Amino acid sequence: MHTYRIGAAAALLGVSRDTVRRLVDGGRLLAERDESGRRIIPVSRESAEELQLEPGVPAVAVIKSTNVVVERP
């Protein structure tokens, strides 16, 4: 599973690192800890394959209420 550190996830989402941290702390964004204790955002292989995403390919997350849709731009 490919993962993004907080800063990379923030850059991809177009928000600040603090916003990503708040989303994680609020339970609205799944995060794990790496071996150094840093938070990382996992991306499932099934989702990436379905969208034909590869590392470095930009994607857009559309968030509406409790639904999250990820689309290729």
C-alpha cells in the first residue's frame, strides 16, 4: 500500500499540514504511524488500480457530507 506523509498529503489536497492533522485527529481521514512514529496516510491498492493511479499522478478528492469520491482530473 502506498502511503503519503502529512506534508505530501496536504500538498496533494491543496490544504495546510495543520488541516490534514485536524482531519486525522477528528477521525475524518485515516492515518497510521510509520516506524519512526510519523503519521502517514495510506492509499489502498484496489482504489488506486480502479482509478488507474500511479505514484505522482494528481487526483482530486471531492468531499460531500459523509461521502468521499476520488477522481482523476
